[in-house]
Amino acid sequence: MGVMVKKRILAVLTVVCLFAGNFVLTSCSGRKTAAKKQTYEFTTLSKGSIVSTVTSTGTLAVVSSVDVLAEMSGRIEKVFVDYNDHVKKGQIIATINTDLLKVQEKSAKATVDKAQATYDLQLLTVQNDKTLFDKGFLSEFDYKSALATLRIDKAELDSAKASLEEITTEINQYAYITSPIDGIILSREIDAGSSVSGSSSSSATTLFTIAKNLEQMEIEAEVDELDISSIKAGQKATFTVEADPGVQFTGNVKEVRLVPESDDNLVYYYVIILADNKSGKLLPGMTASINFVKEEKDDILTVPSAALRFSPSSLSDAEKNRILFAAGLPPDMSQEEKNAALQQYDEQLKSKAPEKSGSEEKGSSGLSSLMGGGRIPGAGGPPGGGGPMGGGRSGSGQSRKVGQNNQDQESLTGAAESVTRKPLWYLDENGKLAAAMVQIGISDSLKTEVSDADFLTGKKIILKVKVE
């Protein structure tokens, strides 16, 4: 055995010593456990596409709408439109009764006529007083008093005319309710005979709500704070509605509102989505189930996610740990080095058999550095963290993307770069259980991307135990 080989085995043994005691008890018990004969359902690696998403729900609403308010008080005389009617800008959609206004208009006209006559009379008086004043027959005081009276009469005339103009405007303009935009009537709050309050009141009556159009809809989605960093303006989103669950609609993120909201200590943010609605199937108020597309990959190696969750119950924990130790050895180790490492692994377990090791954390970390990161799947706890089935928050559907193993393997006890690896179990050429550690990528919960797994192509990967 060469010098370099001995060095590499020595490095492996350093780690073996750290974790060997961790599995003593399970090793001892494993010798007493007889393997149960089991049959399995198999799957294979395949090329495919995966879309990783964040899920949410939201409510459909119109993009733009206008509330039509009463601009004068009175009684509704006629209503010309109903729900869902299309209207044009300037179209008369209702009228307010003007009988009382017309009476007020006549009175206002009479007031104007009276004020006009008073003014005209005073104007003649001033003209006459001017002649007398110029000839010295009228004092300056009397003349200026006449001028002041003329100005007062003029002001009263202007006031009467303004009052008449206001009433005339109400009759000719405010009494006719018109649509301010082209659109569709979403709501009608009045009927003929309803009393309304004008905008001069403290609370003007809302008569109609008109949507600009329904060809484009808006969704206000609530996104959890854990996922909000994955959402950007312009991002694609797909959604379905309960009224037509078989149809998938598409939209794009318009904006992410930065003001946080909270409910029962859960923090979320509103994300606004714009979606086309030329089909007219989407209606205001519908509930949408939304998938924000985080990442899409095509022509990648995939495996059913259930295969990554499989752990053989027919093996003891010690047996599983030995197989996973072998699977986690650096791929560029020669077979001679691997055999030597496994031999020393077994010897360390035997030498530690009478003892109890309290350094579980230390042992796990030593093994994980050999296996490229993550806890050993099996007795020690869940498979490596951060993967699609490793306890991530519901909805995100994507594993953490992490770096490749350090290519420099001279120091096997050095810190490996963080990657997310999990085991895939299969039957070797002798029909015995074997495992391979693969790096996982994005997931849609049904399928997961795997890499460093080309050697498994064509092999039957264990999916689950077959139910007899």
C-alpha cells in the first residue's frame, strides 16, 4: 500500500474514531436483529422538467373602479342601468327629481327680476343726481350716498343671479347622473324613489360602482415572510379558481407591497398579480389558489421525491449506518482505500462495543464531513436539512441550492462545502441493499432534481416497500 493511500486512510480513520462510539449500541443490537424479507416497488432516474413554486391564496378584484356619488340631494326619479350593464362615459344612468328645484328656479328668477328693477331704478337716480350735483343743486354727500346705494343694488343683483345659476345647474347637470368612464356596472345602490344626499353633505350617497373593464383582473395574494424574498415584480404566477378548478390561469406580479401584515403572530406581505381575463371566466371576489414560479429547469435528472424519503426497515440502524458511511465516502477514493476505510470502521465499532459514547454531536459531524454535509439519514435523525422533504416550510417546494464538494480531498477531515445530499437505496448486483448519496436540487414535491447520480441511471431505485 502506497504512502498516499496510507495517509488518506489515516484521515478517514480520524473521523471514524470520532463517530464509531456513536453507533455502538445500535451495532450490538443489530447483530441480534434478523433481516426481514421484503419486496419493494422500484423507480428509475429520468430526464424531465421541474417547476419550483411558492403557494399562496388571494382574492380576485377589478383593477380599477369608480364610485359614482350624488352631487345634489333629492329623490331618485329614474334608473336607466342595472348590474353588469356596459356604459359609456357621459351616458345618463339615473335622474333625480327636479320638481322642487323648478319651483325654486321660478322663485330665483323672480328675485333676479326684482333685483334687476331695483338696480335699474337706482341707476337712473344716480344719473339724475349727477346732473344736479354738477349744477350745484345737490350736495356731494347726497350724490355719494346714491352711488353707494347703486353698488349695493348691483351686489344684490349679482347674488340673485348666482343663486339662479346654481339652481339651474342642479336641474340641468347634477340632476342627471352620468357615467364618468367607459365600463361595466358592478353595483347599483339605488332604486327609483330612493332619497340621496348630495356631496355637500357629510356623507354623500354612493349610487353606483363602475369597473373600468373586466378584461384584466387583479389578485391580492398573501405571501408568508419566509417566502417573500423569492417574489419579484414581473415574476410569473399561475392560479386556479374554485369555480373552474380544471383551468389554469396565468399572470405576472405587479408589485410586492412592503408594508407587513400580521395575523396570529404570522407575518405576511401582500403581492399584487395582474391576470388577463378576456375569457370572462374570472369574476371579482373569487378565491384564487396561486403558484409563484421560483425556478424552472428543463432536461434535468429527476427522481420521485418519495424515493428520497425511503429508509429500509429490514436493516438495523448499525447496518444502515455502515452502508451510508460507505456511500458517503469521497467518490475519487480508490476501491483499495474504501475497503481499508470500511475495515477500520468495523474495527472501531468492535473496539468501542463495551463503551458508551456521549459525543453524538461530534460523531455525526465527523461522518457528515466525509459524506459531503448533512446528518446521516437513519437512526441519527432526518436526512440532511434544507431539502425538499427535509422540513422546509409548506408551500415553497424548493430545496436549498448549495455548493459542490471541495475538490481537494487530501485532507478528508477538513470542512466540506455545504451541500444537500440524501441517500437513494437500490439493490446491488447480488440483490443486497445498497445506497448512493446524491446531491439534490429543486423540487415540486412530487419530483426532485438530483445530480452526481449518473451512475444510477438505469438502476432500479427503491421507491417504497411493496404492500403484499
